[in-house]
Amino acid sequence: MPLLTRREIGLVAATAALCLALPGFIAAAGTPEAPAAKPVMGSMAFDWEKMVVKTSAVGASRKVCQAPTATLDELECHVTTLNKGNAAHPPHRHADEELLIVKEGVVEALVAGEWVKLGPGSVIFQAANIDHAIRNAGEQPATYHVIKWNSPGMLKAKAEAAAAAKAAAQK
């Protein structure tokens, strides 16, 4: 006498398939509170000639990447070119840190409350929650690379802070 009938085996197989597939369906559906996670970025190479150039009133930018990595919630890299006499933005601060590498031209960077003039090859580290800015201080366009990262938990904390601020504003 068999241990399970064909009907029972079919029922067990269908139940197992449903249980194994259910987490994938839930993850694919996502929720407004927990959007589906972006895939982790692996080793990559980015060809300067293939980057899309987005122009603006102050210059141009090229997005290199913006994705989670094996050790970071998010790694963002972009390249900005500022036209003569222009600034990327007014001084501001944020919780993430960033590294800027001057590719060409002359810039002035607001670093720890002081404007510092720098040329090609110079590196600027902007610490978290400190006012910073950058502007073209030369006669030609200035181009620099920006590498910005969010350590584990930072994106969640930012989203929670934004939600709390929105809720407070609605009261």
C-alpha cells in the first residue's frame, strides 16, 4: 500500500510550489513603505565616451552610477562641468559624505567654512553635515568627479526623517 495517493502527492507538490514562489511574489509586488531593492552593483567599467551628457544653465553633468554595492546602501558617482563663473549650487549640507576630484580647470571649494582654490588633480573631501559648495574660479570650464556614498542604514534614516518632516508639516 503506497504511503501517499497520487492525489495527495499532487496536493503536496502544489503546496510546495506555492510556498516556494510566495516570497518572490511578495518581493516583486513591493509596498509603498518598502520599495523593491535595486540590484547590487558589481565590478564595472564606465566609458567616458559613452556617458550621456545632460546640459544645464551652469554647465553639464554625466551620471556614472547610483546603486547599492556589497558594502553600501548606495554609491553615487557623477561628473560635473561648470561654465566660467558658475556654481553647482549654494552652500548646503547632507548626511552623506563625498569626495570630489578636479579633472580640469580651477575651482573654489567651500571646505570647513573656508573657500579653497584648487586645480587639476586636486581632491576634496566633504564631511557629513558640514556646509560645502564648489564654483568655477577660472577662465575655462572646470570639470570634477563626485563620489558620494550612503553607509548601511542611511537611506532608511533619510526616508524616515523625510516622512516625519512631511507628517509634521501636515499638522
